[in-house]
Amino acid sequence: MSEHGSKAATANAEHAGETRRDFIHIAAASVAAGGVAAVAWPFIQQLGPAADTKAASSAEVDVSKVPLGSEIRVLIGGMPFFVRHRTLPEISRAEADDTQPLRDPATDDSRLVKKPDGTFRKEILVTSGLCTHLGCVPVGPAQGSVGEFGGWYCPCHGSHYDTSGRIRKGPAPKNLAIPKYEYVSADMIKISL
């Protein structure tokens, strides 16, 4: 019996040594990983854009300055964006077209961003200024050409967009993209890349 008891005690002592050793290895590895992360963090942060680049990747636009029935074009980081102040007939036409067969189906409301109070400002539409066919810049009311559907027209290849920026005719496969933007006040929006 005593021989069996001493073997069990020896096995328990060896097992306890392995457990202690495992704990020390895990603790040392954790401290080493933390050290590596602390050293690497500044280098990882340096890979991100600088503060001046981040500032140049957004713009605030006072939509009250956009004339009714017209648009302004905003250039952010070399990319054009359209901010359009739509008339009531343009809004009505866009809403009526919600039920039409569209190549890239989207309702007029789904292409708008809510104000902080949760309502839409339907007369203001913000879209990318790049045709989804080959990246040309379509013309619109500011240039006196709105295409067959009252929105924008890409003269390069003949794409026609409606007053909600949805593709209606021509080779473009998708609607004009809706950029990331938000209302920062009733009349001020912030468009970001």
C-alpha cells in the first residue's frame, strides 16, 4: 500500500509541476503579446490617414443656398457630388416612378437620409456625381440638360437618370450612388467619403 501511495503522491506532484509550468508559460506569453502590441500600436496608427486628410474627406453644405429646381456640385477628395433642391413636381414624378419597372429598383424615400428629427427633407437629394457606367460626370439642371426623365443625363454614352438619381435608360447598370451624409442642422449637411 505504501508503495502505491508514494507513486500516487509522486504523480500528483509531477502533475502539479506541469500545471505550474503551464501557468508560467501562459503568463509569460501573455506579457510578451502585450509588449508586442504596445510596441506595434504606434506603427499601426501611423498607417491611417493624417488629420488633414480626414478633414479633406468631408464637406459641410448649406442646402438653403441651393436654388429651388437647381443643384450645386461639391468636390470632395477629387470626387463630385450633386446636391439638388427638387421642386414639388420633381418629387411627385420621382414618387410616381416608384412603381415603374426599374433596372436598379429603389424608392424615392430609400434614396433620402432622415433629418435628426426622423423626418425626410424630400426636396433635398444628394448623390454621387459619377455615372455608374464608366465614371463620367452627368449633366443636370445646372448645365441645362436633364435628360428624358428630368434628372441627369450622361452625354458620353447616353445614360438617363430620373429626379431621384435612378437609372432609367442607357448603359449604366446602377442608380447614382447615395454618399454617406447626414444633417448636422436643419439646413446643413455633412457629406463624407
